Amino acid sequence: MSHFYKFFISISVMLIITACGGGDNPNAEDGIQVSITVSNLPTEVTINKADTPDGRVEYNWAVTFDMDNNGAFSTGDIVLQILHFKRPGSAETTVNVDSLPADLWLLTSSTQTQSQFPIDMSISGNTITMSIERSALAALQTIDESTMVFFDTSYYDSNSGLNAFDYYPDVLGFVNIPTSGMFTDPAADTAFDLIDMIEMDIVL
């Protein structure tokens, strides 16, 4: 996978499809819970920065479930994602991180995604937790310990005019869920603490 995939989101996100929201926080029997811990997560972030181009993703924390376990991004894969992109005409402002939109997305091709509906999101310290009930979408019923996953985060760096990324296991693909459900990623493998993943956890 190349950086093209993430930049494409900046465009395809304009095609958001809004539906009904997620439910209460799930437990191991009826829901899926994903936590991403980063090196340092601020309480607030500035969005719609004046020097951010329209349509560019400014913040992203996500996990992709490889629904057909083919080790590649393909139609039908499910993404749980916290994402903010700059809409044309948006004013610069500061918001709490926990107010950023969290949604379930479906891949409609290897490079295109469409938002389906909001999911639950909470923050504790440096950990972001996304959760959803399996009843929200039929395909969620099939996710289990054998489903491969991919984690990625990104931040638009106005100084360079580029998006910075962190990936797990790497930019090229997916990894099996360990028995513990816990993943660790090297610290400081990106210059920005708020997207520097150090630990991830999946509860099914």
C-alpha cells in the first residue's frame, strides 16, 4: 500500500453517506472495541488551519479489518476511524480531540472508502478507544481472532506541507490478531507524538 490510499481519503470523504449511529459501549460478547495508545495525545487540537489545503486530512487514527483475509485492501474491508478533513470554507478553530468524528467506513474498492455511520469513541489519557455493537452491521458478526488488521494514523504537517504517518505492522499490509489482543509499536517512529502509536488493543 502507498500513501496514495490515505490521500485518496481526502477526496472520497466528500462522498460521506450518513446513517444511524452506533450504540452503547460493547462487551466481549456483542461488540468490538479497539484502543490506540499514542506517545502524547493532547486534549485539544486546532482544525481547519489556514495553511491546510481544502479537502486535506488533518488528523486520523484508524484500524482496518481485512474482511476477506487476503492481506490487501479490498472491497468490503471495514475501517473504524477518527478522522478530520478540512472542508472548503471551514474556519480555523480549536476543539477537544474527543469531539472529532468517529465513524465506520467500508472500502468500496482498494482505494476508495465511504462513511456508513458514527461509532462510539472515548479518550483516557493518551488512549483513544473506538467501539461498536456487532448488530450495527451484519459483516461485523464475522470478525473474530482470525481476522487480520492494519493500524494507521496521520497528521498534516503545515511546515512541510505533507501528511506524516505511522503504520502497524508497516505500510505494506496486515497482521494477525495475537491471542492477547495486544499489539506494540516502536515509539518515536514518527516525529509527531499525537500519532505515534505505541500500543493497540482489540477486544472481540
